[in-house]
Amino acid sequence: MTMGVTYAVTTLLDVNAVQDVNYRAESRTYIVADRDTGKAVIIDASIEHVDRDLKFVKELDLTLAFAVETHIHADHITGASMIKDLTGAHIVYGGGVVGIVSGADIFLHDGQELRFGKTAMRALATLGHTDSCTSYVLPGAVFTGDCLLIRGNGRTDFQDGSAEKLFDSVRTKLFALPDETIVYPGHDYTGRVSSTIREEKKFNERLNLGVDKHTFVAIMNGRKITRPAKMDIALPANMNAGRMILDEQRSNRRNMASSSQTSVIESFDS
């Protein structure tokens, strides 16, 4: 354990019964807890895993203060609003989504800090994957969302993404962090949980220090990637902090309950 670190990180993986990448986003959710007070934040929660995530929060005897998002996700629906309803945690987005996302309690702009207990987490605007991505920096760690991945980076071909901006975000902001900084990405497709800034400077396939900006932009603009399967559902839901899909789920539950009650009445009448 690094001396002076005030927090602990729990990594939660996107897994399910069907272990096939086509059926899940391979997304990462993180719980960051202040060691002294037990106050915690959850980063990039997915609506499918809220029950699991809150079970860990309870087991670890934590108080969830904030549900934090790195960007407007296109591949999964955020669990932020459901978590707020269940725990009272405040929803936090980066400042780049002001005027785009509704339902957030706090917009954290570049350089601003979010404090929970003795721990402070700083927002770092890292545009490129989308035009409003934010990474979050702690002493010794950074949560990079879909900007910088382990040995890779996020796509730049939708949501006003920009290969030029992503290159600049990584090189001038993320790679400016201390080399020993642990990198916690929003996704990983190779089974790894974390990396370091030092490793990514050396080994990242497209962003290592041997690759220039022109080459990177050409590579990214030449990629042909299928759109996320859940994009048409995820984007509008996430622009409401997951609220639209949450309200729909509740409506479906009420309809199911009403249908069940009607069936019972009809069976008694017969």
C-alpha cells in the first residue's frame, strides 16, 4: 500500500452467465472509499449491476456519497439514478455535459475537486472519445473512462469525438501525471484490471511516445467499427442520468403487478 493514500479501490467487472463479449460491454465500475470515514463514490455504475454494487457497499460498511460518470455512455445504461434513489448519493458528471445531461446534481469542471472524507478526487477534462469526457484523478491513481484504455484507447467516431483531441488529452494531461500513477480504464477486453502511466507511455498500441499525432489521427480515422448494440437506448437514457430507463422499468413492474392482481381476481370470480 502506498504511504499516505487515504482511499481504497474496489474494481467490479461486467460479467454475466453468457461469457461472450457480444453480450456485454466489458465495462468497469469502481468503488473508491475514504479509509477514515467510509464515505465512498461509485464510478460508471451500470444499471444491470446496481444490486450487486450496493451489496458490496453494504458489505464493506461504506456510505455512498456520489455516483460519478466519466461521460455519456453509448454501450450501457448508467445506474446513477437508481443508486441515487436507493442511497441518496448525488449524481456527478463532468462539466462538459452541462446543458446536455439532465438529472445530475453536480457538474465537476476541469480542475475542480470532489471531496469525500479526507479524500479529494480532481476532474480532468479529457476530450476525444466524446466531446465531454472527464477523467478523475486521485493521488496515485486516475480513472480514465473511455479515453485511455490498457494498451489502447476509446473510439472517436461518434458523439462529436475527435482523434486530435483524444491524442492531446492523453499526451498533455494523462501522460503528464506521475509515471507510477495507476490507470483504471472504463473498459478492458484482455482480462487486465489496471495499468500505469509508465506502461502506457511505453506499450500503448496507438499512443505510446513513439507515435506522432499525424499517425495516430490517420489510424483512428481509418478504423471501421460497428456501433454499440445498445446505443439507441443508452444515449437518450444516459442524457437523463439513466432516469428514462429507470422510469420505464418501474412502469413495467407496476403493469406486471396490476396484471397479476387482475388474474387473481378473475380466478376467484370464476
